[in-house]
Amino acid sequence: MATTACFIIVSRNDIPIYETDAGSATKREDASQMHQFILHAALDIVQDLAWTTSAMYLKAIDRFNDMVVSVYVTAGHTRFMLLHDSRNDDGIKSFFQEVHELYIKILLNPLYLPGSRITSSHFDTKVRALARKYL
Amino acid sequence: MEPDVSIETSSMIRIAILPIGEIPHQTLRDYYSIFHHHHPIPLSSISSFYTEEQKSPFTSLPWDTGSLRFKFILGGSPPSPWEDFQANRKILAVIGVFHCPLSPDLDSVIEEFDGVCKGYASALVTRCFGFFPCDSQLEDEIAASLLMEFEKYVFQAESSGTILKTPLDLQASLSSEEVIQAKKRRLGRAQKTIGDYCLLAGSPVDANAHYSTALELARLTTDYFWYAGALEGSICALLIDQIGQNNPALEDEVRYRFNSVILHYKKSFIQENSQRVSPLSFELEANLKLARYLCRRELSKDIVELLTSAADGAKSLIDATDRLVLYVEIARLFGTLGYHRKAAFFSRQVAQLYLQQDNRLAAISALQVLALTTRAYCVQSRASISDNSHINEVGSRNADSGKMHHRSVVSFFESQWSMLQMVVLREILLSAARAGDPLAAWSAAARLLRSYYPLITPVGQNGLARALANSSERLPSGTRCSDPALPFVRLYSFPQHSSQMDIVKRNPAREDWWAGSAPSGPFIYTPFSNGQPNDSSKKELIWIVGEPVQILVELANPCGFNLKVDSIYLSVHSGNLDPFPISIDLPPHSSKVVTLSGIPTSVGLLKDLCFSDPFRSCGSPRLKNISVPNISVVPPLPLLVSHVVGGDGAIILYEGEIRDIYISLANAGTVPVEQANISLSGKNQDSVLSIPYETLKSVLPLKPGAEVILPVTLKAWKLRLVDLDNASGIMGRQLKDSSSPSLLIHYAGPFTDFEDPPKGSVVPPGRRLVVPLNICILQGLSFVKAHLLSMEIPAHVGENLPKPVYVENSAGKETNVSETKMDGLVKIDLFRGSWGLRFLELELSNPTDVVFEINLSVQLDSTDDKLSLGQDAAEYGYPKTRIDRDNSARVVIPLEHFKLPILDGSFFMKDFKPDEAADSRNSSFSEKSARAELKASVNNLISRIKVRWQSGRGSSGELNIKDAIKAALKTSAMDVLLPDPLTFDFRLVRNNLSHGSNDSRPKGSVLAHNMSPMEVLVRNNSMDMIRMSLSITCRDVAGENCVEGTKATVLWSGVLNGIAIEAPPLQESKHSFSLYFLVPGEYTLVAAAVIEDANDILRARAKTGSPDEPIFCRGPPFHVHVIGTA
């Protein structure tokens, strides 16, 4: 279980459409701000890296201080970004794959406009459960 | 750590530029600008200054291709503790600069310069300039001197050997072993230093040779730090040597060697003194140098790795300044790579480090660094967007430029990076406040408040409002910030010209120049609009020089504090608009629509209309929600202003009331009105009885300030049933405006100025003034019903025949007139009786709250225009009838004068020609005209009856009862209008006894027991000969036939029954007989006739169905008064 983890989904337009604090530790406000800054900056790296591999899971692509950014890029160039401080590649990969399934279910909803914010509470619950399971 | 390091740094000669004496700031800058660019100085150019005193140690100095590289350190710098380690860190030369006009004493200048130079112990060459060293030869001379000094140094180092130490060594406790080791190491270090100088002297081959030796020695003595240094130097030498050569293997070689450099710097890390001094900064510099060398998009993965590991090192850096430099360099390299978000991230780290320093200069630096991040975080100031718009385009060379664009399109609220954006803006605000930059603080607070107010707590909003207020206090008055704050300004609408000053295009080719310019019907879409989109008219707006214009804008304050807008006004970039600023208070969470007005001052097209709003910011120049029409400003036009004389309120009229109103038109413009035309529009146009076209035409041109009064006669229309229902509740309630007609006055000024004939085609537009006649109709006297009454008073049989009715029409006019004049009463001639006299009874009710007086008049003969129109005498006047409020009254109109003289077949055309449609072709012209005559005569009759009223309010009018009368007459029109086919008259005949004058008997009476000769006159009113069988009966008061039977009281001579008479058309036939009355009293004589061989006309008149039915004509009863004794 990661002590600090922040999960975010960024649409292909570089706009975050979902975010959650997957970590168990309670965090201070400036820390969560810092997480956002790190994730935002990591997009630059993902942008280039995504085209160099056919794999969706890009593993840990960036880090700052103790925090590592792992990224999973879907075929539609939606990016799942996880900020964490523990190395548990297998768990993270499984987490991303299951979240991807959930995300596809969201996309299948005819009322969901791709690229818009994910507001489904069901999705949120599931993602948190996955985070507890794998991270 | 040092900023801006690269591999080539090792080959650069540092020269401090120092100001000596007093130099004005700007002059110093000019001096500095000379040295600003460090450029390589070719060895070939310095050869003239170079004198080889002894054999040069730089054996392979490339005199043809080599060069010395200068790096000017403006203002100098303190000596670095690592000078011995890398010769390029030394200040090798000092150049003093002084300003001759301010420092005339050269001795003192030299003294000061010497003093300054003492601080630069490492300087080998010092020069002081009191003028522009514009001659590049001076630089060459310095270069040559430096080269010679390097040679000297190398000789010295080679021969004696200097002790070279670094801070790392100093910390090591000097045990005996280490002293021995240090001695061993010295040689290698000396070789490394000589290599450095060779490199500075521009001789990479020599440098490489020395570095190779140094590497060998350092490896043997495990002097890792110096090994890494030598390796670094050798890489630089390699690069300089290979300059201009395209060697693909070079990059790999450099990368391989640099990895080794980094590795050895890592190895040189000594745990004991890591708290105080560490080679870490060299390792990080090596990282940065390699990254800078490789910095290309294709190698981004490697660079990211290098920079990330460099960033990892930041934690271990002891000096905060080093960390700052590291982050700056990382940010710069990421920026070069095109990773703007990464660059922004590290820039923000830099800014945070600056902010930790807590002084003003650091805050200014932080502010500047943060300003660089705003683009990546999409929180740019408007000013920077407009300045850098071209950079945006250039910078988006990367593949995802579309993505970037899209991101900027998405509004801030949707973008959930808002937390970052708010943090950045807050930091900008903080640093601006610390740096004492009120404009930047204002801008940041404005951006924060405007874009993120929903995410900011009320307390935060108030704080921002205070920050704005504080900043604006410190700003000089009139400063404008390109970032708008609150309130939100939104264009609400462009009010079209009011109907009072509408502008219409003028078509000079037509007499009615206004035609086609304005929508002519009630339809929003007109199919005749030349196929242009319907809203094209909305997009065009004409403003007139000198006339105020208005624009509605909505101001919104979504925040929790009270907002006072000191001044908001319209402005145009061209400046040709005089605005009227207004100030307004916006309570928390409120919005207001306000009218901004101004006066255009010059002719032309207006573009870039914008609102200048408070807090010294410029509002939205691009108006989003509403399309801005093309506004063109035209020269002054005339302006007519109208008002109704006596008040502009509603004109209250009773139904049918006729009244003159006076409309005053004044030219309020500055241009005379030269053309004007009045027309009517709207409903109930027929209520305007007269329009003074001529009056208006006669006053043209209407000069500015002139006024004309136009009389208009109105006649109130009849309220419809719906209106009545509406009005039933409240009397005097104003009806909908739509029911009132309007006067449309199209007017225009002179055509074009004669000054510019080429523009003659452009005709200044005209205007349209709509004068709504605000008529309010009150329910007045109302007509309830009409019906015909008949009155049967028998005539007396007298000696003279009563005058036939039709005679009166022509001959008897004068006499009747005099009678009418006397009392206007209906007179009944006793001898004529009133048989056939009909009365039209009108029932009128007065539902109003005033008294009405009815004046009924019947025109005698409206066909005779001269009489009926010109003289009152032609009318039968009847006494006035007064109808009180809420009462009704009946008025009786006698219709005795309306019988037609001739019974003509044409009247029955309809009746006896049922298949008229088929035969209509054959029906003669005369028949048609005759029928029309009947219709006309009915109308004629009706139009002759006029019911005029006068209300208690002094108004008067006419009651429209035409329809009612028509309805009443419909059933019995024939009876009333058409004469019977036969009319009968009885007359006493005096047998040539001419004693009429002295006869004592009452005139027209008959004596009993006397033979009374009588005549019956039968008049044929038709156009055909009528044969008939006439019978005469005489009845007594009881109604018994007293001629025949057993108890006959009247004897007779002559024939009374079955008299066959033939009456020629329109002539009378006479039949004489005598009666002998036995008993005095009242008798009634009745003549009747059975028409033989009646034609169709007669049948139609008698309304018989079958042709066999006998037509029976009965005359009116005649009374005979028989006097005498029984």
C-alpha cells in the first residue's frame, strides 16, 4: 500500500477528467498541490514517450524527489497517471488495466461525452476499491 | 554551481569588466554592451601583438584555425574556491572602464584601478580604458598578452610545480600517508592544469596531450576528482579539435566519456566532509553539460533521464543558491527541449526558492520567473498574450500544436488544472506584492478573481478585493491593466433607433424615396427582400454625428463584496466618440443592465467598439455573445420631434366622435428638412378623416428650430365586440395601442453636399417619424335595435285630391321647407291620411356616465347635392332627444317621403328571373342599372338619416346606424319604398254649384239626404296598361256593408261593382258615381280592384305564387263624414 498516491485521468485534450487520492495517508493541501504540479509536468514526457512504444503501460516515466509518476495511455490517448512513492510495478499495472476496463464502460455510456469530466460515483467507488486492492 | 555551463565552458577565458570612478548608469550600460557578446578571437589576428620570447609550450598551437574565447564577467565576481581545479574558473584578466568627463584625474583612476585589481589575484592581464575600446585590435592585444601569460604560467608549472588544492583536499586530515599520496597526485594535477591552460590558449591538441598524462597519473593515484576534471577537459579539447567536422562517432564518444566523468565525480564523493563540501555540484554540472550538448528532440528520453537525475541531486545540494542555479538550468534545458510544462514546473521551483529568501530583489526575480510559467499553466496576462502571440505560433512547432490550441479554447472552469492555475496566480500575487510591483499584483489578483471566483471562498474574495484596492492606490492615476477584473461586462443589446428617429435609406431615383427601405408588412420574413438574409438589417447600425447613441451592457458582480464602478463608458479606438461616463454600485452577487451612451463626433465606420470599465482595466474588446453590427456614422440629419398640441396623452373619443387634433412638428436637428411626406399605417386608418398634406408641403424646407402645426381630423371607430368585452370592466381603460393608426412622416435633409461630387452617389439617408395617434375609444351611445312601425290613419274624402307624394319631391319643396323650419313636426294632412306612412324606430342606449343629446336629421333629397350639402333647409330637423346616463331612449323617424313614384319591373328582377345566372348575359343594361338604382336608392335613403349626438363632455359625433337601418329595412324595403301598382283616391264632385265660398258646411263633409256625386281616381303606377275590375264599397262605423243588402242605408247611382277600367301607364282613370246617404254619420269608402291579366311585375309586387291567383288591390279607407239629420 502506497503511503502517498494520487490517481488522475487526463483526457486527450490534456484536461484532467477524474482525480482521486488513492493514498491512505491524509495529506496537507500544499502536498496535493505539489502532486498536481508534478503530474501536470509529467504530461510533457508522456507526450513523447507514448509514441515510442506499443505498450499502454509506460511504467514509471518521471519522478520528482521521492515521488514517481507511472502512466498508462489508452488507445484514445487518454492518460491514467498515478503518482506514488512505492515501486510495485505489477500492482500498478493491474490497477491500470482494471481502471481501463472501468473507463471503457464509462465511454460506452451514450450520455457520456468523451473528454468531459467523469462524475460517476460508481466509477469513483470502483477506482478507490482497485487502489486499495493493488496499491 | 555556475549558471549557463556547457562543455565549451572549459575553454573560455574569464575577463572581469569593472567600472572605475563615477560612471552614469546608462553610460555604464553602453560600455557593458560593447563587451556583452563574447566571441572567439582568431589566433591569426593576434599574431601581430604576439612576441615569442622563448619556445612556446603550446607546440601545436593552430595559428590558422584556432582562437581564444573570451567570457566577460560584467562587474566581476568573487574568486571561486575551485579555481585551482578548473583554470577557466579564474578571472584571468581585468578590464577597467572609466568615464573621462567624470574622471578627469587619470592618476586617481589608475590608483583606484590598481586597488580593484588587487581583489583579482588570479588576473594575469589588467587594462583600464577611458574611452571606447571600439578598435577590435585592443581585444587582440589583450588576447596576445593573455597568450603570453599562459605560456609563462605553463613554463612555471612545468618547472617548479605549484601546489594545487581543492576544498575537498583541505578537509582531509593530513596523515603522513596522505601527504605522500598528495605528492604523488601533484604531478597529475599539474598536468591537468597545464591542459586547462592549453585549452584556454586555444590549443586542443596540446591540451589533449597533457590531459592524457593527467588521466594516467590520476588513475594511478586514484585521484578520482581530478581524473573526472581531466576527462572533462579532454572532452572539451576533443570538441574544439573536431569543430567544423561532421563526425557521427563524436557524439557517442562524448556521451561515453561524460558518463565516465559523472561516474568519477560520484566516486570522488567522500562521506566525512559531505556536510560541508561535496563534488556533487560538479557531477550535476556534468549532467547539465551533457544534457545541453545532447539537447535535441530526438534524444529527449536521454535528456529527461539526465535532467531527472540532476533534479534528484538537488536535495543533496548544500547551498541553496546552487539548488537555484540547478533548477534554473533544468528549466532552461526543458524549455529548449520544448517541454514547457516541465520547464514551468522547475521555474516554479526556482520561484519558490527565491521566495524563501524573503527580500525584494529575490521577489522580483521570483515574479519574473513565474511570469515565464504562465503560458504553460494557461494563466497568461492579456498583455503577454498580445505581445507573444507570434511566439505562440512559432513555439508550437511540435506535433501537438492542435492540442495546445484546444487547451486554450477550453475555459478555465472546465479545466480542472484550476488548482495549479490558482496556485500560480497566488504566487505571482505574493511575489508581486513583495517585489513592490502593484501593476503585476493587480493583474494577478484580477485574473484570479475573474477566472476563479467560484472556487474562492468569500474571505478569499474579500482578500483579493483588498489586494486590488491596495494595488490601485499605489498605481499612478490613469494606469490601465490589460487584464480585466470585475465586473463582468457583457454586451446586452444595441438598441435600434426609436420609432421617433428611425433612419431609412433614401432612393433618390424615386418620388417615394422611402419605399422599400423599411419593412412594409407585419411579416418578419418578407419574400421580396432580394434574397438577403433577414437579419442583415440588424447587423447594420447607423449612428449620426452629434446625436446621442446608446448601448445596453450588463454588468455582473458574482463575488461576495460590494463593487463600486467609478466610471464606465464607451470608447472607440479612433477616439471619435464623446462618452458619458457613469458610475454604478454593484451589490454582492448581482448584475445590472446599464445604458452607456455617447455622441459620435465624426463620420466614418466605427470598429473595435469597447467598454472601458472600472478598476482601470479595459473590458472585453471582443464581444462574444452578441454580434456587433457594422456601425457607420453619417453626417447630421434633420430630426423632427412631434407632440400633440394639448398634451401627448391618449386621445379619448367616444365611438363615432369626430374631433380635430393638432400635431406639432419641430425640427430639432441642425439640418433643414427638405422633403417630407405623410402616410398612414396601422389599423383603423379610415378613422383619420383628413391629413394636411398641403400644410406640410407648404412649410418646406423646415429650418432647424422651426415648428409647424398640422391639423388632423379624427373620427372614432366603432368598438368591436372583443373590445367591448375588454372595456366592460373598467370604463376609459386604454385599449391596446395596436388598434390605433399612426402617422408616418418620412423626411430627409438636402441631397448631397456639392463639395464632393464624386460621392454624389451616396445619398444621406432620410428618417421616419412615427406619430402614433394614441386613440382611446370609449363606448358611447350605442344602438340597440331598429324596427319599422306603421300607422294607419284613414284619409277623408274631400273635394280636392291630396297632393301626391311624389309631387312634393320637386314642386312642393319650398312650402314644406317653411313648415319644417317652423317646428319640424310631422304633419298629417287629414284628407290624405297616413296610410302607408312608416316610422323607423331606433332604440338607443347610453351606457356611459355622461348625458347624450341626440339630434336626428333627415336630409330631404340627398341626390340634389346643391341643396342637401349647401343648405340646412334641405333637412328635416327633429327636436333633440336627451338620453341620460345608463338610460335608453327611442327615436322615431318618419319614412313618408321615401316612396318611389314608379313601380318598375326592374326592381323585381331577382324575383321573376330565378335563373338569372343563366340569363344574365341577356339582361339588358337598363335592367342592371335599374337594379342598381334601387340599391342606390336604399342607400340613399339610409344615408339621408343622420343621428348626430353631443355628449355632456362637449364632444360631438355621429352614430353609425347604417347597418342597423339596413337590417331593419331589409324585410320591408319593398313595402316602404315601392308604390302599390294602383293607388286609389276618392273625391267629392260639386255639381257646377259654385257656392264653395259661402257654403256653411264644413269643408269635405257630406250632407245626408242629398245626392253626393263622387269620383274614384285610380292611378296606375306601373309602366304597363292595367285592366281591372273595380269595386267600391261603403261601410258604416260598424263595418257593415251599407250599400248592398236589405238594410242598406246608402243609395247610389252609377256602377259600384265590376267596373271595368283600363288605366294607361302612369296615368289616372276616373270613374264617377253618386251616393245618397240616408243616415248621417261616419262612413268609410274603400276601393278595390282585381287586376286582369296581371303581368309578372304585378305578381311579384303582390307576392303571389301561382299565375292563376287573382291580383287583388285594395286602396286605403277614406272617411266620409255625413252630416245632417236622420
